[in-house]
Amino acid sequence: MINFHKQLATFAAAAAISTIALAGTASTSLGQEVTLRMHQFLPAQANVPKNVLDPWADKVEAESGGRIKIERYPAMQLGGKPPELIDQVVDGVVDIVWTVAGYTPGRFPRAEVFELPFTMTDAETMSEAYWKLAEEEMMDTEFAPFKPLALWVHGPGVIHSSEPITELSDLNGVKLRAPTRVTNKLFSNLGATPIGLPVPAIPEALSKGVVDATVIPWEVVGALKVNELVKNHTEFPGKAIYTTTFLFAMNKDKYESLPDDLKAVIDANSGLEFSKFAGKQMQADDAGPRKAAIDMGNNIITLTPEQAAKWEAAAQGTIDEWTAEMDVKGLDGTGLRKRAAELMSN
């Protein structure tokens, strides 16, 4: 009888332990943990990963109490080429991407309004306008296949070239790398021979003479060592000759699969304010590589307002072509330009 009572007590204890374990399992299930894979095209040490994407990921991880883990894959480590990034996130191959909207020409036509020449003066202001116009025009159209986390532009575009470029005529015959459909059209109209290449291909293209010049913002010059490959850098006062629109996007199904509290963490770190921050940070990051080029003795060519006015007048044809093209597509190019300008002036 004593043995029976001892066995009963042992069984009761084991049952209690089992109940506690099951309760712990249920608690873990309710506190779901999620791993998100973030893929992008620049090396990890470049300014955008270092100063924009990683701080975002760190903040999301911290605010989720460690329940969200974000694996960071720079420089296309998960395979594919930069133009494939947007389809990777749409198809669920990865969970989050940062990419250039123009790497897939014609796919995001309304976003191109912010890439038109001599439109931008400040990246934070334009990034704010980009997000707001997207809320009005793009979320249910070209951005519908994914969840936009943030939308922004970089600081003023700069021409980096083997030979000095000051006058429009200096572009004649120059093989110039440009990032998007709009910028390729612009530099073609201005006399250059544009060659479309994603950012990671620039160093090899310059070193092998595939291109004579490239247009990129200062902030990425250091990571690509462009200031070691060419010695001339042409800047424009006031309005930038161009900028590039970016997409920071998440797979829709992955987002919808999250419990509400983790969705809230993502939402709290996405949208208008993060878009403004990212644009402002990219422009702030122009200063270091620019100073490094000066310290190397490179030739910084800052056009006078009178010189820049000639370039702006010559670029008007590209704006008119784009506007007419949007009208043909039923997208009201004039209306898009007007609304973008209104949002940037608010």
C-alpha cells in the first residue's frame, strides 16, 4: 500500500511537471518568434546598410523583445542580380528588400516623377513627398504586390568622370553609366552615350573603360572607390540634376502572417517618418566621401548658377517627353508633376 501511494505521488508530480511544460509551450507559441531575411545590393560597409538599414533592423529587433530576428544579406548574397530584388520580395524568395525602383524600367511609372531632372533640392523633403504621393496614387497600383515599408531618394546626383565635364558639349561621346530609365533618357538627350548598370557594376566598368563616367551621389563613392578610379566630379548648385527613387519593401504574405503585436512593431518603424529619416541620412552621408575626394586632390567642379541654367534648359525636353509618355498611358503626367511639386512645397 505504501508503495502504491509512493507511485501515485510520483505520477502526480510527473503530471504537474508535464502541465507546466505544456503551459510553457503554449506561452512560447503565443509569443511567436519570426526570422526575416533582408536582401540588398550594396556591401555591408556602405552607408545605406550601415546607417539606414541596420539601424532599422536593430530597432525592430529590440522593440519586438527579440521575437523578430532580421538576417541581413548584403551584396546580393542570396543570389540573383539587383534588378531581380523586387520580384524576390513579391514572390517570397526573401522577406524584405531595399532596391532602386528604376532597376525594373517602366514598372513604377508614377515614382519616376521624382527622378525628373532639376526637381530636387533636398532629399528629406522629396522623400516625404514621395511617400505622400505613393499613399495617394501608388499603394493600390504599382506598389500593390508588396508592402512598402519606406520610400526615399538620395541626395544631389553628381557626375564623376575621367575627363572634366563643365559644359554640355563635354558630354558628347562620353560613355556614361546612369541608374534608371529617366536618367538614361536625360543623358542621352544631353549628348552622352548612356549605359544602364546597377551600382555594384560601376567599379569594374570604370576600371575596364566600359564607361568613362558615372552618375551617383557622393555617399556611395567611398564604398565603390569611385574617387580612386576617376578624378573629376561635377556638382550642380541649387536643384539637383537628378536623383533616384528607392523601395524598401516587405513580402505581403509574410507581413500578414505576423501576429498583431509584431505587425505593430513593423508599422511603428515604417512609413512617412522613416522615409524622411532615410532620405535625410543619405544626403548627410554625402559629406564624408566628398571630403575624402578633396583630400585626395581630386577636381571638384561646382557649376555656376549661369552654367547650371543652361543644363536645366537643355533638360526640359526630357521632362516634356516623360509628361507626354505618362499622358499616353493615362497617368496624367502634368497632374503628377503638379502634385509632386505641391507636396514638396508644403
